[in-house]
Amino acid sequence: MSSAAPTPPRHTVAEDCATLRAAAERTHSESDRRAYVLDMVLVTHPERVSTDADYPDWTPGGERQ
């Protein structure tokens, strides 16, 4: 029996956007609605998300200079 965590299901961009759009339409919070719209931007434009390669010398939780 493997102790590895189960792999979450993969969703398509269209499915992710549909979920975010539905959530934005149901919320009564303007700030939540804006967050869902911004999430859709990141889902549809993954190149806008930074990666470890963007910060090669950064260590999470590292000491401040």
C-alpha cells in the first residue's frame, strides 16, 4: 500500500473558468467577485505566474538581510 498522497483530478482551463465564473456570480461580496475574475486571468495566462526559476537565490523562510 502506497503512502503517497492521491493525485488531484486535472481540470481543463474551461472547467476551471466555469467554476470561477459561477462562484463570482453567486457571491454577494464585491472583493470576492474581483478575486474570482483575477483568478480567471491567472488560469488563462499561466505565464503571468512567477516560478522558482524567476527567483533562483531565494529561500523560503530564509534569513532577512
